[in-house]
Amino acid sequence: MNGFKFLLKFSYRNLLRSPKRTIILILSLSLGTGFIIWDLNFANSGSKEVMKEFLAQYAGEYHITHKEYYKLDNKKEFNNFKIITDDEIQDKNLITFSTRRVTAPIFVSGEKKTLGVLLTGLETEKETKLTTLARAVTVGNFLNPLNEKEIVLGKRLANRIEVNVGDEVAVIGQALDGSVANELMRVVGLIDFGGGDLEESLAFTQIKSAQELLVMTPDQYHQRVDFNMKDETVPKIEGLAVTIWTDILPEIGVSVKFVDNFTWLVSIIIVMVISLGLSNSLMITFLEREQEFQCLNIIGAKTTWVTVSLMIEVFLLGTIAIMLGTLLGHISTTYFHHYPFNIQFFTGGKPIIMGGMIIQPLVRIYPVLEYYWKVPVMIYLFLLTTMIYPLIRVIRRSKNAI
């Protein structure tokens, strides 16, 4: 035990022999550690905040539907004849943060042109509380829950069929009883999704109007869409299907996973670069002390003793740097938690269009506890690896090694 204390004291004093170099090594490693922790927290929180902003606009966290509503291999295709009711949902708490929707592929006809779109019947009052869809209406108004036979169109769709707010359009489709569904609806608003494709493929009306159009009873609907963004757990409902957003929007889910994995890859590369620089500095430091090591060998110090002392030096150096870096990473994360980061900083002030929808998120960075131990462990592993070659060179060059 006394021998270890002496080694510890000996190694600590060696760090102070060249304070400028020690400070530079500690700063480089600590700044790298702090940046990696902040970057991982930012990437994790950024992905979640962006997705919450996007999902809160229309798609939702998950959909509760009939088991045969969505096709197993392609959620873009659905069976419009598969409906559900609230009686089939055992846990009534799920109703609090979810809204019913009736969907139907229909034709919308203006004076000069007819186009196929997806009509969605909405519980208007709940939609305005749980979603941000109403904010996307830039011309006219959103649906009035007290009215019927109103319709909101995407701007591009309205331009293509040449209709404006206040005009009537003919809605034609197939009812669930097999008859031809048709109705005249008045355009009350136009939705601006930033010019994406969804502006051309979606239309919205009150759920009661959609149910009457499709010959459905007031308690029947196609989807119950959940918007409880604080709870990411997905329920299991006997007899019904629960489809999460990553399955409904697989192309966006893959993009989010790619960004998260790429952030980890960049972090590993940063650690490798810092470690290689540290390895080079250690090599120079060890070679400069070659005569010292030879003297230690001559007076009886074994090569293993010298090797262990050098390892303790690097361990002390790494520990100080990682502790400082972890503190810096946490401070920067906490700062941007209280002062959200505007992600448009990376886009030159332009809004982001995702999945055909425009989003303008402020990223509030949340600390993820696992990063505070995963990053230090990763850095220690790289430090251990970078020590191997300098130590081997020192041992080989020691002429009087015992």
C-alpha cells in the first residue's frame, strides 16, 4: 500500500514538472469531452423536439385502429371499411390525449378540375387543443366545431382545382354501404405546409360531416390518434392495432435514427483524433524523460514500476480532464435547457420542411444521464489504447531495463 502511495505521489509530481504541456493536454481532452457530451445531448433532444413539433402538427405519436386497417407491409395503404368504436378501448385514459378521425380517399371537384385527395374528418375542438394543425391555416379560418359541411384544403390543392375561400366544392367518394358518397362543402380555409406534397393530398372537414358522407354512425371512426408527447410508452390494446409513428412514417424514422447514429460516429472520430494527438504528446514526453527512466533502472527500479508510474500519470491526467469536460458539458447543456436553441441557426433562418410539413422548433436540451458515463468510459478506453505504443517504445529504448 505504501508503494502505491509513493507511485501516486511520484506520478502526480511528474505532471507538475511541465505545467504548460499538462494544461494543454488537459484542456484539449476536457474540451473534447465537454463538446461530445453537449453534442450527444443536443442531438438526442433535437431529434425529440423536432419530432414532437412535427408529430404534434398532424401525425401523432401512434394510431389506434382496427387490426386490418393498415396493411402489414405498407402502412401507406389502408382498408377504409375497417372501423372501430370507443367501446373496444378498455383503458379510457387513452381517450384524454387522443382524438378520433374518419378518413376516406375521395375526389374534390372545383369548377374546372377534379383531383383525388385524402379527406380526414376531425374532432375540431380536440384537434385545436391537442394538435397545431389549426396554426397551419394561413388563409381563411380553421373548421368551426358548431358548423357542418365545411372543408379546409391545402394551398397547392386549391390552386390546382382553382378554388378560393368561400367557394363550394363537390366531394365524391364511396360510402361504407357501397353507395356513392357525394356532398357539397364550402371552403373555409387554406393550409400552408410550406409548399410540401401534403398541401396537394390532404383535405379536412368536421368528423360529423365525414361520418354522414360515408354513411357511418356517430360512434364509428377509423383512427384514434394519440398526442401525449410526454409519454413515449406504446399501449397494447386487446383486439385492436397500435401503430407507432416510425411505422406510419418509416422514411422519417430512418432519417432520425441516421442522425443519432451519425452523431455517435462523429463523437468517436473526435475522440480518436484527440487520442492520437495525446499519444503523440505522450511519446514526446516519454522520450524526453528517457534518461530519467534509465537512471531509475540503474538504481533498482524495475521496468514494471516505471511502466505503472507512467500509466498512473496518464490516468490522473485523463481523470482531471474528463471531470472538467463532464462539468463543461453539463453546464452548456443546462444553459441551453433554460434558453432553448433555435434550430434555424443551422438553416440560415429558413424553416424546416419535414414530411411535407413546415416546422419551426426551439430545441430545449435535456441531459441524458447515460452519456455522462458512456463518454468517459469511451475516452478511457481510447486513452488506454493510445498509451500502448509510447510505453512499448520507452521500454525498448531503455538500455538498462531490468
